[in-house]
Amino acid sequence: MNFKITNRKKKIIKRFYKIVLVLIGIVLVIFNDTFGKLEGFVEFIALYFIIIFITISHWLFKQIKSIIKLKNEKAKTELLHLKSQVNPHFFFNTLNNLYGLVGSDTKKAQELILKLSDMMRYSIYEGEKEVVTLKAEVDYLNNYIGLHKMRYHKQIDVKFEAEIEDDYKVMPLLFIILLENAFKHGIENLSKDAYVYITIKAKDNKVFFEIENNFDQTLPKEDKGIGLKNLKRRLELVYPKKHTLSFSATENVYKAKLTLQL
């Protein structure tokens, strides 16, 4: 996380310099009045000034360290809160589908429960970690896709291409919001020819994620809600100046691209 000089820090630094200047002035006055009268006075003043300087520097260091610690704790708390907002509406919708399947298709309902439990386990336990393997994130996304395929009573075209050269680690629950949006604002509203194409590549300490979906352009534009705001804020906190996130829409095709520098 970036360290920025806030107004509070500026005030502390200014106060420090004022104290040092005052001390220098006092030392100069005493030195001017006393020079030559006391043997070893110059050495005494030099030692005294060094001690004072070290004391004040130590105090200033502790103050800045305390501010940085407070800022980091606040950022971590905010990050945990943002993570807790991921996926609640998805689980709610899946449970509704599950309720309808229990009476009509018991076997399918059982499969849905197993996939849902795997996803919930990942969200709860892995989602609390600072980083997870990229391969684990890919498995999580595949589970999400599998659940949706089981839910729908229509044909959908989903392609997921993953090329990961090394065992890279990333912030958990990072790509799911973009995938959710592709299903929610695209496939959910299309009766036929619905598709989602996902690509994730990782090499040379970079991760590239792209997702494309079609949508019904006759429908009014929907507000993307807190999902994208959540994602943008988490990226700012964990990957400051080390990520790019862009969106584009042409006719009935929507694309989202995310690049990370690890």
C-alpha cells in the first residue's frame, strides 16, 4: 500500500523542524555568550545537540510508524468488509433454484448442493486469506460456471481458456465479479445464442484476464451496482499502480479486461 504524506504527518514534520530550529537558536546563543569561558564547552554542546536530535528523531519515527500502522489496519478492515460483500446475491439465487429442484429432480439437486458447498467453502475459508493460487481461483470460476449450466433450461456457449505458466498467487475472489456480471447482464436476459468467453493468462509475473459476453441491447441499461465499485476499491488497496481495468461495449457485445503486475 502506498505511503502518502497526509496533513497530519505534515504537521508533525513541521513541528519537528520548529523544535530543531529553536534548539539550534538556543545553542547558538549559549555558545556565543559562553565560548572561551568553559573548557570543552564546544564538545559538550555538540554532544548535547546530538542527544536532543536523536531523542526527537526517535519520537518522530514512533509517531509516523503509529500513523502508518493505523492506516494499514484501517485498509485491512475495509478490505475484509469488501470481500464479505462478494457473492451474497449469487448464493441467494442458487438456493432459490435449489428449492425448485428438490421436488422435481433430486439427483440434479444433490449435484447442485455439492458444487454450491464447494463454492461456499472457498468463499469463507480461502476468501479470508491475503493471497491464493491462481489455479485455485480458476477452479472456483469453473465451479461457478458449472452451477449456472445446471441452473439453466437453455443452451449457452461458455468457453474458458486458461494458460498459467507458474504457480502465481493473487488476491482471492478477484475475477468472480466480472464473471457474475457477464451472466447476470448477459446470459440471464437472452433466450438463445447466449455466450460467455473467458481468457486468463499468466506469465512473466503478469496476469491477464478478459471476459466477453453478448447481451440484449433492447433492454434498458442496468446499474452494475456495488460489484464493480467493490472490485475497483480492492484493486486500489492491494494493487496500487499495478493494475489496469477497462470496459468496452459495441452493439450487443460487452468486454472487460483486467491486467495485474505481480
